[in-house]
Amino acid sequence: MADIETQSLYARASAMISRGMETLTTFVQKNFAEQPLNAIPESTPLSSSHFANEFRKLQLPETRIGLGSTEGDLIVLTKKYLEIVGLVFFVWLLGYFHFSVSWILLAVFIYLFRQRQRAQSKQRHKMLNEINKNEEQYIKARLDELPSWVFFPDVERSEWLNRIIKQVWPYANQYLDKFIFRDLLVPRIRGTSSALADFSFEKLDLGEVPPRIGGIKVYADNVRDQIMMDIEVFYAGDACVKAKLKGIVCGVKDIQFVGDVRIILSPLINTIPLIGAVTYFFLRKPSINFKLTNAGTLVDIPGLNDLMLVQINEIIASMMVLPNRQVVALVQDIQIGHLRWSNPQGVVRVFVLRAQNLINADISLLGKGKSDPFVKVKLQGTTEYKTKTIDNTTDPTWNEVFEFVVEQSESDVVQFEVYDEDPGKDDFIGRAQYPLKDLVDSGHVDTWLTLQDVKKGTLNVGLQYFTLTKQKSCLDVVNAPSKPSNVKTRAIIESITSLFY
């Protein structure tokens, strides 16, 4: 009985595939019958090579689906059709074996979610490529689309540096391939574990598109024996990297990278090269994205791919994101230990008090519901704090306090991001920021910040800035927060401080 059912199943599947191929054949004949193959004389032997030559001469007309440009279009069409046939066949199998309809809905949801992710990634990569080609033209073409609050930061343009990088990129590509990746990186990877003893790079091509410097800001009011600058770096090139381990090849392509790098040239010396060492690190976690190839496509699924990106970001953060630093000595006999850890300039105390008129991010059965808001607070580097969640309200009150170590008061910015907590992904409902350079002179501030990137919402915060001192008597000032302008807010701050100290 089982054999009869199996044969019946195979027969139905074969019939479905046959009908699909007949439909595809009819489609091709209908769309491409305007230019038939050249007539074949009766004396000409029918061979596969003859049909191949004639097919190459055939110019496919343009159609609604964009075919006709290359021979590969027909292959793409066939592949798309087979994917649809496979999906329909899979759904039919689920019904044949009486699986729950929930599996079908789950499969459709995963497919649509993955397609949306791919479309967003492709659009982001296209945008960065356009910026790489001509930043000025890209911005001018989209000035009308930008909101009124968008402005350019006070950084210096670096087109001259981008031209130099573009000119030397092919030579840097060869240097990175041979000396950095193969001679330096591969031995280190192999030495980390015996399981990686046969690790190697199968292909290493950084492509023709170089990274781009968005802008440079040099800080003048600093220590006399150092030069400090912030550099905005982003990359969306055509690099392709393939690594091999135990016979399995895994690769990445379409690498996208955006980050802010701080470079400190210190100490300055009176002999060539005039700079004793270079210290570099990311001010905050960089944004990284890429596509997996070869065996890596096996893990290119929603959830698992995001988890892998999180792990990569955590590894980079543990090595190169403030307070972690990388130091390269340029001269011998120089002590670089103290350069890995800088003396902070001060401490900022942040009070997250309350918010008003937040957007409704949740939808209930009776209409629009209310949000379950919480706030993420962060400065430069890896340190990030989160308030408690206030359920079902658009006017939450948190009354929480956090403290950050300030590395550079002139450039550091306190960032606030408000989210609606959900079981899956939290919904973004606004952001705001406050530059520390506006806080240093006054020492304290109590203010309402308008949330950006949303239609409405304000956030009430208080900030205090403390410089470093060696006098113990100043601890009394630290334990007694400065008086903000609002009496009610001052009482809240004093009550919060009593809980923490």
C-alpha cells in the first residue's frame, strides 16, 4: 500500500513539473517568436553546436519583465520559475502529509521577511556606492527630501585625501593581501586553536572601490604634545574574501562599513618622524554588514545571521572601541603603556526624568494602544545604560540616574534613544542628544529635549558635569547635586541621589 502511495506521489510531482515546463516553453515561444532561429538547410546536420551558435545570434526583445539584455536573462527567468514551482510543490507536500497550516504561514513569513531584508541591504549598498562615486551630486539630488533639522557637522572636507586613497588603493590592496592578511593574520589565526591549523585564504580581493573619508575634525584646545582628530570612515566596495578550513570554503562580499575613528598622534618629539606613536580607536561601535557566499549561505537565515553580526561587533568592540585602544609605536625606546589608557577629563551625571506626548507604538483590538517606553542612554564608547520600562503610557516617569566617564568634553555627546518594549523587536519612538561642550561651562542643566525622527514627543533630562580633583573635600559637592532651575525636578534629583549614595 505504501509503495502505491509513493508511486502516486511521484506521478503527481512529475506531472506538476511537466506542466510547469510546458508553461515556461509556451511563455518563451509567445514572447520571443518574433525573431525565430535562422532557417536550417536540409543538408545541414542537426548538432548542439549549431543550435548554440544560432541562439547567440538571437536578440531577445525587451519585455515587461526586463528580458532581452543578455542570454543570462532566460536563465534567471528559468531559475525564478523553478523557485516558484519548488515553493508550490513544498506547500503541496505539506498539505498531502496533513501538516498544520501554521507551517505554511511561517514559511511565507520567513520568505517575505528575508526578501525585505535583502531589498533593504541592496538599497543601502546602492546608496553608499552613489556617495562613493560623487558625494556632492548625491546630496544635491536629495536636498528636497531632507528634513529641515538636518545640517552638516563642523568638520573639514577631505576630498584631497579621498583622491590620494583612490590613487594608492590598488597598491594598498596588494600590500594588505600579502603582508597583512597572509603573512600576519593567517599565522595568528592558526595559532589561536589547533582546529584552525589549516586555515587559509582561498581568495582575497579588496576590489577597486576604496574606502571614503567623510570628514576630518582636528581638536586644537588639547595637550600641547599631541594631535587629536576624528575621522568619519565608510566603505561600500566590491571586496570579495573567501577563506578555507578543512576543505570547506566560506566567503563574504558586498561589505559595508561605517564608523567614527579617533586618531591621536602622541607624543610629539623633536626627531624624525616627529611623532612617537599613533593611537587609534572607534568612538562608538561601527556599523558592519555583508553578504555570505559559498558554505556561508547555510547560516544566512533570519536570526542566525543577525546573531553572527552581533558577535562580530562585540569582538571589534572588545578590541578597538573606546575605552579599548590600539597603539602603534613609530620609534624605538618609547613607552606606550600609558597611551593605552587616557586620563579622563571628568564625569557626567545624567538624570532621565520623564517624557511627554510620546507616539503610540502599540495597536490594540479596540484601536491604537499606548507604548511601553524605556530609554537607552550612552556616551562615546561601549558603555550604555537602560532605564526600566513603564507599561502602557505615553507620558512615562522614570526618575533614574546614570554616570559616564568623559574622555573628551569638547566632542562627546550624550545620546538618548526611546523605545517601545515588545516581545520581539523593540519599536523606535524617538532620539535626542545633548553636547557636553554646552554643559561644561554651566556645570548643570535641566531641560526638555524634542525627540527627533518622530512626529512628536519630548524628553525631560538633567545633566551635571564634574571635573577631576585630588581634594577629598570636593566629595561633598559630588554627593550633593547642583540645583537645577526647576524646583520640582531638584527635589526629584535629590531623592534619587539619596538612593544611590
